[in-house]
Amino acid sequence: EEKANLASSIAQVGKPEDMADLVTLISADIERMRRGRAARAAGDHGPLGNGGSMSYAGWHIAAVMHLEPAGAEQVLIDLLPEPEYLSDAAAAMARDFVPKPERSFDRTFRYDLMWAAREGRVPPLGDDHRRTRFAAALNAEIRRLRGQLQDGKPAAGLKELAKALAAVDARGSAAAVVDAIVLPSQWDQYIRLDAAERLLMAGVVLPATTAFALVDSILERTEKWMQDSDRYLLRRIIALCPFVDDPAAGIAKMRDVLGKRRLRRYELREIVTALGESRLDAAVDLLYELASDAPTFEQCEDTFVNAFAALDTPRARELLLGCVDPDIRGIAVTRRPHREDVLVARLAELARRRPEAAARLRELCERDLPELNRHVLSTVMDSLGTPEALAANLNLINDARPSP
């Protein structure tokens, strides 16, 4: 710990030429861990044997990055073959190439960035020279470790390298990342998922076989029981399926998994959002199936409304209008929504975007509607605020009934 504190101090007050001292401290830390593990294997349960499991890799890597980011590049590359430092070095390489979340600790997948990348509307993050150096080093180390496969099992650290490579050079090295994360293993689904999500975020279309292998591995591992962390992991993995190279098969896989694993109703939010962001005609059928269960719709109503609005297919627009139009067979809104503001906002946006939807809403204002429909419709008309909408809103006034 004293050496780790020394490394942090050097990073704070040192100069670029002090990088050699940090490298010396790192070499000493690696040697300490190896001696400790050897002692432990020989039966030593004292300070030496027990200390071998304690790593200060994170401290030392942070010190290297702080002292001189440019000079740190070669240090990180040189540390990749060291098992004790591989994970932290790879993560440091990827740091500047990973999109920053909109909010701290936000794990929400950025579908907007994914579609922007697929459509070529955003340039890759990070410095191109550094990308080239890091990608070459990561690919070389992945090839070296793949040569050490034993009985088909990946060498330790292989998928950590693939995860970093997915951030650094997703488009140029997608095949190498995919080849690494499809290798079977029981307890590394989080790493494989992170790598797959990074590929998606960079605009890569996942092979269906890759996503399905990840789905099947978590299903196999949780066949007897699932902890809450497993349920969270499963939801994130299922959400990959609409974005594979065979979208119809992806939707079918989602339906199959949801039939095998009963998720709590509120846990369907990530899956509903993924369907809404998929831009697939086939997604609306599964969305409708899920929303047709009244308790599920009640617990996730704002997510369903946003999903129908985001999907924006003819049937999805129809289902959204069905929340106020009694002539549309869809999801019946039988009570005042908890997030009425979301429903009103999405209907108003639809009316602004689609003249035919605006005309239909104005026509509904002339109908004798149920009280709940009148209330929501009146709020939508008020939100639109156009002369036509405000005039139509007056038609909802009925002295014989409560004001909407």
C-alpha cells in the first residue's frame, strides 16, 4: 500500500521523466503478487501468502494515466501480457473511446447513439493515432491468448481484451471481438454483454448467433434459480435481440425467452424500450402482446407509450391513438394514467408530426366520448395550442357532463 501511495504522489507532483519510476513500482507490484501466489500454493497462510491476492493495479494505472497520458500509451501496451494488470490496462485503453452517460451511474443503453452511428451521423470517439496503436496491441494480444485455448476454453483475460477492443475499434475489429465473446464460459456474461453493447453503440450489427449464444448461456446458468442480479443481466441480454442481422429471428427469440423465464411485470421496461427503439414492424406485435396484459400495462404504461411513439410504424401510431380513440381495437385505458403527462406529450408530438393524426384527434372532439377519453383529449388539444386545436377543444364542453 505504501508503494501505491508513492505512485499516486509521483503522479500528482512528478514530471514526465518520472514515468520510469512508476514502471519500476508496477514491476515490483507484479513480482509481489506472483511471490505471494507461489507462497500460498506452497501452504503459506501468513502475510506473504495472503498478500498475493491483493492487487494495486488500479492505483498504479491511474497514476500512470495522470502523470502523462501520452507517455502512458506505451506503458499500457507493455502491460497487456501481464495477467495481473491485463484487465486494468485494457480498461484504461478503452476509457476515452466509450461514450459518456448522460447522467452519473446511468446504465441506460443509448439507442440514439447506436442509430446515429449506423447512419454515419457521428464520428468515432477518441484520437485516431491512439486508436490505431491500441487496436493493434489488443488484437495482437487476443491472437496470442487464442493460441493458448485448452479444451476450447478461453485463456484468462481474453474477453476483457475483446471488451476493450469493442470500445477502441468496434468497426475495424468487430470480427475479432465477436470471435472472442462467443467462446463458451459460465460466469462471464457481464463482460460479454458489455462488449456486445459497445459494438452496437458503434453501429455494428450483431450476428444473431452471437446474441443468441449469450442468451442461451444465461438461460442455462439460471435454469434452476435466478438472483436479482441474474434477472437484471437477462433483461439486458434479451434487449440485444432486435438489433441482430436477422431481426425477425431476434423478435422470435425474445418471445421464446419471455415464455421460458417469467419476469416480474415492472422488469419488462428494458425489453419494451428495446422493442420501441428497434424500428421493426414485427416489434409491434410483441409490444401489443405484452401491453394487452392489463397489470403489465399499468406498471409500465409510460414505457409502453414511449415505445409505441418511438417505433412510429402505422400500427404503433394506431395503438397510440387508441388510448383516446374508442374505435381502435388496441389497449384500453380504463383509469387515469399515472404518467398522464407522457401520454399527452406523445399524442401531441404525433399530431404535430402527422397531419392525419391531428385531423383524427379533432374529429374525436366532436364525439360523445367516455369521460377519461375526453379528459386526455382535452389536455392534448390544450397542449397543441393551435387555433384549430383550441376550437376543437370547445366541442368537448358538455354542460350535462363533468368538465374534462
